[in-house]
Amino acid sequence: MIEADMDLKSAAILVVDDEHANVVLIETILNSHGYEYVYSTQDPSQVLGMYCQHNIDLILLDINMPVMDGYDVMAQLKALDDPCLAPILVLTAQYAQDFRQRAFDAGARDYVTKPFDVNELLSRVQNLLQAELAQQYMRKQNDILDHRVLERTVELQMAQQQLHENRLQVVRRLGRAAEFRDNETGLHIIRMSKIAALLGRAAGMNDEDCDLLLNAAPMHDIGKIGIPDDILLKPGRFDADEWRIMQSHVQIGADILSGDDSRLLVMAAEIALTHHEKWDGSGYPNGLKGEEIPLVGRLCALADVFDALTSKRPYKPAWSEPDALEYLVAESGRHFDPNMIEHFLALFPKIASIRHMHSEPVCDEITMQTRGGVGLSFRQPVNRLL
Ligand code: C2E
Ligand code: SIN
Ligand code: FE
Ligand code: FE
């Protein structure tokens, strides 16, 4: 194949005619008009081989030949099933209308009757070659474009994957950072988000959303980063001011997580903002009611409270599972979405196993290696290190 921007005269032309005199005549005409690569044969059975060998751009084909005629040759070429087959210019003494139609049907692009006018032959050759070269050029450009698109698509996918992983990294670290403020182990957010995703599946969320929930839920309390230690870690009850400040952790969290339109962070911000809303409208910060509360907020509220109740906090001991369950059931329709409570009860064996799989270490005062090898006493506030 040749470049479109190269001279037409560099095109490869194959001349097929059983008559020696015709072959010589056509070759001479073409050569004398500057066509450099003219191949020829008097044996039609050679055409296929020569066509493939010389990257032919145009075939001048006689029809009436013994043994194998021009139609047979065209049938052979057609059988190559090459969408880029070179154009065929038929040369023949026959000029009847039905012959032309048959030639076109067989795959001819144009025809010239013999004896031919030299200029007519030359202009047909030139036209067909120009069209052919333009097509070759387009195909080549398309190939280049396809290749670039493919490259870019792969790059983009890799960049998106990287972005997604970076986000997950940041988001996990953020979640852990908040967690370290009032809970050294980070296990609460693991249990809580697994329970939330389990409830999400039961509530009809699809795989992708459950996965998002699993990754977004750990950030629900990221806003605790903005709560002073003396409030967050207070061993006793809050006064009104302290409680107001503590409640601001939901808005602080939503602010931290806003400004990125990835589905992960949009969901995380929604959870941060709404995980303390209550079904009866008595929650904060907006007093949303019932289904005004986003589903993920309702799911996380239940998962969070269950795990908070059954965990030890700076301000309270851990509750037993039956006590926590009794509380959840009593709060059905008040704090919690009654449908979620039903799912929770149905799934309780699985929820209990999540809790036990990620249970807190039994030691309370043992010095342990945490966070980059710094030795800490397990119940000692770790926030000084943040
Ligand atoms: P948290 O400790 O992770 O608790 C999450 C949620 O679980 C609480 O949200 C509450 O709905 C439920 N919960 C936890 N412990 C108890 C409990 O002993 N009884 C009952 N009925 N529910 C409980 P809430 O109340 O909106 O509190 C949000 C966060 O504020 C808490 O997260 C905790 O960090 C802090 N907090 C709440 N009350 C106190 C307190 O009296 N002292 C201190 N130091 N922090 C508190
Ligand atoms: C939690 O705080 O969520 C559980 C860990 C603990 O308090 O021991
Ligand atoms: Fe919270
Ligand atoms: Fe929580």
C-alpha cells in the first residue's frame, strides 16, 4: 500500500490480459505516463499471488480469457474477503449492457471497452487511483485515531482507578484519624460499616452501592476531629454547651467531605450529615423525619448506635447484646426506621458474627504497640499524638 500524499505514479498497478500485445501496449502507455510500478501477467491464475505479493492498488483486468476468465478472477479476489480490496478496472471488447452489469456485480469498479482511447484509459486509471489512495489515507488516519483513543482510554481508566484508590486511602485514613480521638483501635468503624452494608443489601441496595456504603460509612464521625478533647473525652455527662458543640460534629464532617463529586464522597458527606437524624424527627442537625432521612443515613444510624452501645466509651461502659437489642426494638419508629429494625433482627446472627470477628482486644490497661510502633497504654487518650 502507498501513502496518499505520495505521487499517484508510485501506485502499484497489475495488468491482466491473455494477449501479449495488449499487455505490452498497456504497460507502455502507463510507463510512458510516469507509472513506475506496473506489473503484468497473461496467466489469470497468477493474479491472486501477484496481488498479495505487490500490494497492488489497482487491477486492470481483461474479461475474455481461456481457462479462467475475468469473472473467475474477480470471484477469487472477492473470496479474499478483504474490505480494502483494490479497485478493478475491467478491459474488454464486449460492450453490451448486460455485460457491464455482470462486471459490476462481480466487483468491477469501472470498465473500458477495447479498443480503448488512451486518454480515456489514463483518466479512468487516475480517477480510480485517486479514490483508492484517499480511502487508504482515511483508513490509516482512522487506525491512528483508533489507536490513540485506545491508548487514552487505557490511560484514563488507569488514572481513574488510581484516583479511586487514592480517594479510598485518604478516606480510610480520615476515618481512622477521627476514630483515634475516642477509640484507639479503629474496630468500631469496621464493625459499623460492615453492619451498615449488610443492612443496605437487605434494604435492596445493589452491589455497587453496598460497596460504596462500606467505604463511605467509616467517615461518618470524621467531624469529631473538630471537637475539643475536653468535650470528646469527657468521662461524664455533657452540659448544654458541650452537647451543642458535640452535635456540630455532623456538620463539620459534612463540610470536610463536601466539594468532591465522586459518588463515594457524596455518599460519605450525606452519611456524616444525617447519621444522627431520628425517624420521629427528634434528631440533629435538621430534625428530618422518616424517609426524608436518606436511606444510608438511617442504615448508619442503626449500625452506629448498636455498635456504640455494645462498646465501651469514655463516658459509658459497654452494654450487653440483649440490652442493646432491647433498646433498638424499643426505639423502632422513634429513633430508628421500623423496616431497618426488622432487617436488623432478621440479620442478627450475621451482625453478631461481625461483632465477634472484629471484637476489641480484651486487655484494658496493657501497653500495646500501635500507630507506627509508639507504645501506648490502651485506654490512655491517644489524641496527643495526632
Ligand atoms: P458515640 O459514643 O459513638 O455514640 C453514638 C450514638 O450511639 C449516640 O449518638 C447515641 O445515639 C448512641 N449511644 C451511645 N451511647 C449511648 C448510651 O449510653 N445510651 C443511649 N441511649 N444511646 C447511646 P449521640 O447521642 O448523638 O452522640 C453522639 C456522640 O456524642 C457520641 O458518639 C459521643 O462521641 C458523644 N457523646 C454523646 N453523649 C456523650 C456524653 O455524655 N459524654 C461524652 N463524653 N460524649 C458523649
Ligand atoms: C468503640 O468505641 O466503638 C469500641 C471500642 C471501645 O470503646 O473499646
Ligand atoms: Fe456521630
Ligand atoms: Fe460511630
